[in-house]
Amino acid sequence: MCALDCPDACSLLVTVDDDGKATRLRGNPRHPVTRGFLCAKVAQYLEREYSPDRLLHPQKRVGKKGDGRFERISWDRALDEIGGRLRAIVEEFGPEAVLPYSYAGTMGLLNGAGMDRRFFHRLGASRLDRTICASAGAAGLTEALGFRYGTEPEQFRHSKLIVAWGANILETNVHLWPFITEARRQGARFYTIDPRMSRTARAADRHFFIHPGSDAALALGLMHVIIRDGLQDGDFIERHTLGFEQLREKVRDYTPRKVAEWTGIAAEEIEGLAREYATTRPAAIRLNYGLQRSERGAMAVRAVALLPALTGSWAEEGGGLLLSTSHAFHVNRKALERPDLQWKALGREARLVNMTPLGQALATLNDPPVKALVVYNSNPAAIAPNRNLVLQGLRREDLFTVVLEQFQTDTADFADILLPATTFLEHTDLYYAYGHYYLQMARPALEPPGEARSNVDIFRLLAGRMGFDDACFGESEDDMIRAALDSGHPFLAGITLEELERREFVRLRVPEPFRPFAEGGFGTPSGKCEFKAETLGYEPPEESRLGDRELRSRFPLELISPKGSGMNSSFGNRQEMDCASEVLTLHPADAAQRGISAGDRVRVYNARGACVLTACVEELVPPGVLSTIAVRWGKRAPDGHNVNALISDRLTDRGGGPTFYNCLVEVEKT
């Protein structure tokens, strides 16, 4: 089972020879979404598995923080040092001086949100608000629908119009593409909305360039046209929504002409898209997380997610909207994570620290300050915004840093103790998905190399070093899976470890086809889609072409740093991934104004920092927009910096997420 952060959550087949070495990795043809093929990244995963750069033994820092120089030590010594330092920090500063930092380096529930959570809850450590990717979108989707459910990917084959909104499907959700291709063979049209011409956009029937951070305005403009022209589904609205009349009044001012000024999309194109979306049945929107990485990200997702209720497309197979299916996996997280253990340590709930402004947390948090950082399933030195401030914090000599890793990442270079972790081919885990409705379990196909251990094992051992004798730390992986499955929710009814072991993947107990809101059933207090028009609206982001004028006068270009063919920073050590992340795409007009030609080294900068990239001059972005792929390992860059040196740690309107795509910069030839 592929554990990497991707909606597809693929089922894998591994061929292992008589010596226990994997010789082939391929997609499982029996899986309804994987369908026998893998993305280009994971198809080459055995190169990562057997890379000579794998971390194989525990190590201790011997140089300056950030130099990446270590000496090999034993597991016993590593655990003793960690346990001793944590006990001393807890005694002097209290347990909340310890901060875990993790995200979706694995989507496995045991190694990503299981024994680790138990350990930190029992310790009384600060809780981490895991916001770096999807929290704003989750907040917006939940406000719109009540549940984070969506149209299942298999239904896209029945759509007649598919709109990929902020979704680069071919590079970040490739297993949806065959269903889109099938729909197009039957006459469906496929459109993209994005500030750049991605690989997916180049394959579309039509592309709409949109100004970064203006998506809510476009959604409200589409509503204006739909309602003005009487194209809404009156029956669905009457039976399954609340607040339509207030919505009618709210969107009256969002005329195509006004929305065109905000979005950069011509008024006649807004008119045409609205009518086509409302009158083509069924129509589906593949919404992705790109548009929520702005100052108004939650509002943008919420506004777009209301469109299918306005047109009634939830009622149709192949209609609706897909952002995430994650909420449908109603596992027993309390049993898995044991948040009750905080009360044993503190007598209360521990403080919550947002992971996005990590640099601020390391620099300014008091009562207590952060004195220990334990990093796993993440690479904050590369992926966190305001990177220069993050690195400043990681260099603190009084900050004890432990890193669990497979490779020596940017963050690993700052570790005091570096521990070798297993890959998903080497341990047992239970997996949810956020792009389909199949629950999966996988056993290890390979023995861990060297002395690598799973996160479950490492946190179990650390619990022992800290003297935690709670029974949960003695549970096996199978015990944890059984506890997670015992949720009492009908979507999991009757699904057992034994069934998962036998079948490898099991569809949640949802109808087939699953149309989550065909008959209402929204997860709101009323059970209806609540438009709440009084709280809808659009305001240009402060850091944008329509925002702060003084800032824009100094830094007139909008920089976006979307995901590409890499899997976040997981493959940052691979040359081809690194090469893709060193390219800056700019419009010919912006390049000519600055004397920049294709292939030139350029310096992109603002008041927060700078990085050096290589210019690609093409009309793949509109004038005023720059684009570069995230997230390069900074240490592989010629100047030691990646694009996150430019990004602010300003937070989104809801959900406390990062604003990666609202970033004003200037660029010059070096």
C-alpha cells in the first residue's frame, strides 16, 4: 500500500526474490482505483528503498547544527540520550516545552497518528495543530457540506462536464485521469481553472487563467449568472438547502464585469462557464487544495463547494464535487491516539501549537518555550513558510532536536539525534484515503535495512525509556488496528482486521454508487446545505495584485509554488525532482521588461528572503504571475535556499493554514 501523501492511496504488488529483495513494484490491477498502474514517482520507489543514501543506524550530531555531521551510536545510547534530555526538559520547563512536528510523510494511521500520539499525550507535550496542507480547505468544505465527503472517482466516467479547479490531476491525482478519459470518449468536456498552464491544463478542452487567491470571487460570479438566469435547481434547493433568498441577494453584486476585474477571466467567459456548468448534466468539479493556500482559502473552498447544491448536481451519478473523502473513514481515533492520557500527565488538555508558523513558535513561544522538537513524517526545514526564521530556530543550541527519517533531509541536518525509520514496504499499517472510499491494510513485504525501525516501534521504545507503563504502549500493531476499526460507525460496520488481511482493501459500507448528498443528509445542524449568505463574500488578499499598494509597488509579481511531479519533499534527494524545482516560469512580457531570457539564472526576492532559480520564459502563466515547483531541499540549491524563504507565515481566513500562493516578489537577472 502506497503510504505517501496523495489522494489515490494505491494498492501495490511487490515481487520479492528468494533472497528477500524486491525486484518489481507495480499497481494492483484488482484495485478499482489503482487499476494496475502507478505514478512515475512510486513506480521508481525501489530506487529509494535500496538507495545507498538510506539512513541505516542511529546517529548523534558532532558538528554545528545544520552542518549535517554525525557519528554512529547504538539504539540503546540513542534512546538513553533522548529519554534523559526529555526528562530534564520536562523537569525544568514542564512537558509542554516538548513539541512534536509531523505531517503526512506516511498516511498510515499507526505510524502517522497512533503510537506517536499516545507517547506525546502521555508525556503531556504540546499538541501540534497539523495545518500545513489541507486545514483551510477542510474548514471551508465542512462549513459548506458538514461532512468532508465527495463524488467517488469511479463516477467521473459518467460526467458530461468536468471542471478541474486548482487541480493538476495528471501530476498529483493521476488515477482519476482514466475515468476522465473515459468520460471524454463519451463526449464529456474537460476544463481547468488555475493561475498557470499545468500539464493537466495543457490536456484540457479549455483553460481559464485565474488570478491567485480570487477563486471565491469566481464562484460567487458563477452563482450570480446561474440565479439571474434562473438556471438553479429549484426542487433540490427547496428540499435540501437553507437560505437561498439571502444568497440571491448576496450574489446580486457579483456581476461578471466586476468579477472579471478580480479574477482576470473575461466577463463573457464567466457568463459562458456559468451557463454551461448549470445546464450540462451531470457536471462534476474536481476541486483540489491549490485554491485554499491563500489568505481567503477557506472562503474559496466553501464558495465553490456550494455550487453543486445550487444546481442540484449532487443528485446525479457523475455529478457533485470531489475535494476529499477523508471524513468518511470514521475510525476510532480516540482509541488509536489516546488523548485521555493528557489528563494523566497534565490534568488538562495540552496547549495547541500551529505547525505553519513554526519559526515564530521556536522564536517567541513562552510559558514554556519550545526546548525540544521531535520531527517525523515531515521536513520542516524545507516545507515550512518563512524558512529563514525556521532555520534560525533550528540552529538554537538550547533546542534539543530528534529526527526520525529515511534520508538526510534539510531538517535531519539540524538533528541532535537522528534515527533511521522504515519505509511503507517494511512495516504493518492501516490506511485511509482522501480520494476514494477503500480502507486498506498492508503487511511488510521487506525486512528493514540496517537498524531501521518503524515509528510505532520507536515511540513504543521511547515510552519505555520514559517509564510509561500504560497498557497501550504494549499493544501490537494488530491490537491497534482492531481498536481503530471498533468505532461503531455504519461506514465501518463489520470490517475486521481479518477481512482486510484477506482482501487487502475493503470498500467502506457505503452504497454503490455513493451519492452522499443526493437526498440531502448534509452534516449540518439542519441536515441541509446551509448557504449562510450573510457570511459569504470576497475580499482581495492583502499580498496580491489587488492588495496592499505599497507592498505591490516594491514587489509587483505574484509568485505561486504549486506541487509538481514530486511527492512534496519526500523525493527531494532525486536529481530529476530537484531539477524540476529549480525552474521559474514567467511570462514573456515580464521577462522582457527585466531583460531576462530563457535559461538565465535569476534571483527572486522580497523583504523576507531570496532564492536563485533558472528562468523559463513561456506563456504558461499570465502577465504578473510567476510559478515554481515546491518544495526543493534548500541544501541542494546553489544558494542554499528554496522558495519558502519568500513565503510569509501569514495564516488563512479559517483553519489556520499557510498562504503559500499569496506571495509578492520581484525578480532580476543574476
